[in-house]
Amino acid sequence: MTTLDARSPGDVATPFPLPSADELAGLLRDVWSSVLTLDGEALVEMGLPDAGPTWSTGTVSVSGAWQGHIVVSMSPALATVITAAMLALDDVSPEDVSDAIGELANIVGGTVKSLGPGPSGLSLPYVSLDAAVPLFLGSALARRVDIVCDGEPLRLGVWTVPEGVSS
Amino acid sequence: MRALVIDDSRAMRSIVGHIVRNLGFEVSEAGDGQEALDTMVEGPLPDLCLVDWNMPVMDGLAFIVKVRQNPEWRGITLMMVTAESEHGNIVRALAAGAHEYVIKPFTPDALADKLELLGLTQGLVR
């Protein structure tokens, strides 16, 4: 199992200058400390395996002045921690996790979307639990940040439709 | 004072509801704009609606437009609480009748500050 660099891929032509990996990591820390009221400094950039474990994933899609997808993936254990923080509950159900991860994707996605050209719209989030990270045909993974939070993996990916390619 | 939190995410309703409850509001919830309108028709009317933008059935912008069409609901304060942060969308929401706009992610203090600016926390504990 190959552990990739914490930041990749970087060489994909994008329709606008994407936020840097630092900015994306900072965005996650802001969400951690503000919405989740957890310690944002607990998020540490670190390379993660590209495949293998199942993930809990929230995705929002962008359409309009630019097209793409913003994907927040994490281990099921971290998804449970996030959900418990958002709902202020000790025990959470799969429905709770789906709701919380969807909202996390919505918040992160909205911020990333606003860094691109407008006007653009954001889809409702869609969530998959305990599955492989989704791939998006016709799009390319343009920016990725891998984070470890108290030993649990978290990945933020920005997929765009490359210039010159129709979606 | 009564607050109606409108968001399709239960997690977000929990977070926003907790913040405004701590400010002294009596809080009720709705999962989309249509459910919120149905709640308001049944009464009692809220003093404040905190409404998300992207929701199924009826989104936040359509909800605000509907509320503004009803002269009997003129006294309700409408605050958009949303991940939509494009300048154009903020202008659209305010033009449609929203009184304030809070962008996710936000801190509890940021939301409370906005409510204070609207004069909605007078007499409430903060």
C-alpha cells in the first residue's frame, strides 16, 4: 500500500487558480474550531494511503462559472466523532452521521466554491458511508489535502472539469 | 422571543438552535422552507427565522420571498445562515428581504453579534 504525499496532484489544468493546500488545510481548521468547537490544531497534514480503508464521504457539486466536486472523506471513526460534536450527543446513528457529514461537505464546499469564479451553484450534499472514495468521470482531482486528526484520516479533495474538456 | 431554525441538516439545526437557545430564545425547527411556512401558518409566529439556503422542497431564498409577500408577517426578522458566500448571492438574499446574512462556518459569537445588531438580544442573557 503506497502512502502518497500529503498534497497532490498539482499538475491538473484548472479553470481558475485553486486554493492552495495550505488554504484548504486552514479552512478545515476553521470549521473544526468554529462549527465543531473542536481543536483545529489537532489537524495535522500527513500523507495517507490512496486506497484500502473504507471511508465516510460527503460530496457537493459545483455548477455554473466553474464545474467540479468538493469531497470530504474520513474514517468512519472520525465521522462518528464529528457527528457527536455537531449534535452534542454521545451516541449517534448512521442517519446522524450521514446528516453531519453531508453538512460538513456543504460548509467546506461552500467556502471552496466561493474562492472560484462566480456565479456558481452548490448542489445538495450526497453522502456514502463505509465505501471507497468516489471517482468522478470527466473530472480530475486538482487539489488534495490529507490530514490526520487524533490518529484518524481526513481527506479534502477538489475535483474540476479540466479546461478544454466538456463535462 | 421565538426563533424558527430552518435547515435540512439536523446537525445544523442543533448547532444554531443551541446558540439561540442560549441567548434566551424559545426555539422551534423546520427541515425546509415549506415545512417552515406550514409551521408559521399554524402559529404562533416566530420573531426570528434563521434560514439555510440550499434545502430540498423549498430553498431559503424562496422561503424569504414567500414570507415577504405576506403583510401579516412583516415583523418577522429573517436571517440567512448558509454556506453560500458569493457576493452575488448575498445581494440576492438581501434584495429578496433577508435582514442579515451569516456565512457558515461561523462562531457562536459571530451569530450572536449579528442578532445584537438587529436588536434581537435586548433583555436576553448573553
